[in-house]
Amino acid sequence: MTHGTRKTHSGPGKIEETLPKAYWPGESDLAHLEFALKREGLHLQLLRAFLPQLPAEQLTGYVKSKPTSAYARRIWFLYEKFSGRVLDLPDVTQGNYVDLLDPHDYYTGPVTRIARQRVNFNLPGSLKFSPLVRRTKLLKAAEAKQLDQRCRKVIEAIPPEIYARALQFLYTKETKSSYAIERETPDAKRAQKFAEALKEAAQRDYLLKETLVALQQTIVDPRFANTGWRDTISEQNYVGRSVSLTEEEVHFIAPKPEDLPELMTAYLEASRRILNSRTHPVVAAALVAYPFVFLHPFSDGNGRLHRFLIHYVLSFRHFAPDGVIFPVSATMLHRPRDYDASLESFSKPLLPLIEHKLDAHGRMTVLNDTRDFYRYVDCTFIAETLFSFVEETIEKELPAEIQFLQQYDAARQLMRDVVDLPNRHADLFVRLCLQNRGTLSNTKRQLPEYANLTGQEIAGLEAAVVEAFALKAKL
């Protein structure tokens, strides 16, 4: 509070507001709570912890003193749900229903009418688990771009003769990029299974424990596959790096294994509600995919599964034409700082709240109760970042991949006019030339595939690649 005028300061991920002293709500806890609801929105984690601590008589008196207040009815509803206690108050029988979450400020879910307080329950998820996204100017502008329509125009422009190859190429690109983000190269069998799962995403229900477990088993090394959530092996996992022989730098700590059964059940129920809502597909993808990676339910593969869930939601909601995937992981791979920032918008504020210890083998034990920290993730910045990834993928990555195939076909046609190489030899020649700015190095010329070619033939093949890909050949 200040004696001056109202001031607002916007910073990365937050807005600080200084109000004149006239706004002071008084000394009452509930007056401050009402003030916070008016000014800062719905902070479910705080309310879940705070409301049950208040005496029932205090809440009853507060509600009676404000019988028509929308804020009092919201607080009353949340108090009874979070505390499990029913206040000695009659049901509200008149007046309009009030939204629990203001749809002008937040993305909301389907409405369920709560007759007792005349409250419209409209969280994206449930009171046990509900990530939230605020309606920022950036998100409103992103929605207005109608990226789904732009995606369809890009796909419709693919020449029919390369359409099937383009789709296969994009599935392969997404698979390789998702693994590359984890600094891994999958073997051919795992890569194929991951690509097949991406193709079938919209045809299967991946918001079930058994399907997620089965998918995890197909995409990771069999030695690190799980038969259930981490609670089945009592594994506490975290993300970090070794900075010395005896010191570990921790970046993110996942929920305790014993908390996962309840959290994952609530997550799956909330995600199903979000998936079937009218929330914009990209926002829905953020609300479903990112909380999954924060819950980190498996020993390995959580990042790949989280990116898979982005495609699952977009496919289910028909954001792109059926059967089409666009390689959003490739954009994430090219913009690692932005991708890390989207993850750190949750993990960085969380880290100081968790008490933990590491033993000599780097095994972690979490010492405090952390379950509620993961229930209500603010995905606003995450949704903004995901929109930017999707837009760049549609506007740059996807057209570039299609152009590459067209140039590749043109190069092969021009190369046939010089020498009709076997397919494998020709494919290798193009790759080697692209890696060396349009020429085949002296070392590569000695490969068995090209040992019988004359210098003039190699020069002609190089010229074909340079022409097709509009390269500037090395001098």
C-alpha cells in the first residue's frame, strides 16, 4: 500500500501492483482473502492450505454478513470442499449463479451447477487437480491468428506426388527431434514404434494408465521400462547434473513416489475433462502435456511422452488435418532456451519449496509434504510459449521440410541425367554434398560407392545438387 497513486509494474511472468492506502481491506483474514480474489484471481493451492485452518464459526459469520456477495459464495463453496466440513447455513435459493473462475480472465472448463451456493463450477479440471491458464493479450492474439486454418493451407499445398512421402518424413522428423531433445538416438525398432504411436494418436485413448505404461515400455530401453507409476518401485526422481565428484546441481524435483497414485488419477481425470472441452486445442495441449512432465510418473521417457501428448491433444481436437503431424519438437530442438524457459516457469519457483537430501550415490529423499505443489500448475506462460512453437512450426519448419523434399526430388532427377546411380548411392551422395556445402570431399570420393566415377561425373552430380538446393558451392 502507498499514499500515492496506483502503480502497475509488469515483469517476466508476473505483474506487481501498488495500491493507494484507501484500498486497505482491514485486518480480517477473510477480508484479505476476498481482496486477493478480486485482485489476483483464484490461487487454489493457497486456498486448499488456508481455508481448512479457519474455524467454521468464522466462515459462517462471514457468509451471513454478506448474503449476496459472489466472493463470499465462492469462498463458502471452496471451504466446504477443501475442509470437508458443512457450514450451518441454508442453501442459497435466489440470485444468479456465479462462476467459480472468471471466464474473462481464465480459460475455463464445462460448467457444473452447484445448487447449494449457486456457483458454476468451471475449472478446466477438478478441485483435486486443475492446471490454469489466464487469458492474456498474447494468448488472445495467438488465437486470432487461426493457426489451424493456416496449417491446413500449408498441407493442402503439398504436391500430390510427394504427399505420402512428406507425411512419413514429418513423422520421422518428429521422432528424431523428440529423442534429440533428450540427447538420445533411438534404435530403429524404438524409433519405428514411436512414429507408429504418433500416427495412431487420435485412434487410441492415451489418458489411461495402461496405455501410458505400454507406450513408455515401447520408447525406452527395456531395462528402464516400468510396469506402473514410480510408486511400484519406490523411486524418487529428479532432474539435475553433476558439477563435481561430490556435488549434484538439482533443477527439478518430481513428486514423491507415494503421492503418484492419487495425483496421476486426478491428473488423468482432469486431462480427460480438458480434452473434451471447448478450450483452444493449443491451450488444451499445454494444460495436458506439461503437467504430465512435472508429475514425472516414470523412471525414463517422461519428456518424450509429454511431447507425444502435445500431438495427442492436437490430433484428437483435429487441429491439423487427420493423419498429419507437424514437427513441433524440431522447433523446440532449435529453440532450447525457450523450451527450457517454459519448463522452468514451474520448476524454478517450486525448487526452494522442497526439502530434500541426496545420499552418496545421488539417490534423493524428499523430506516435506509436497503433494499439493503439483495440483494447480499455472500454465499461462507455457501456453504462450507453446503457441509460438506451433506457429513457427507451421510457418517455417513445415514449409521448409516440404521444400526440402521437392528440392531432393529435383536433385535426383538432375543427377539421373549425369549418372543413373543406385538409389542408396544417390541418397548418400546428396546427404554428403549437403553436409559439405555442395561438394563431395576428397575423402568421400574414395568410398566404394563412388570409386568408379570419373571426375567429370562427380562434378556433374555436384552441380545437380547445387542447382536443386540453390546452394553456393565451395570454391
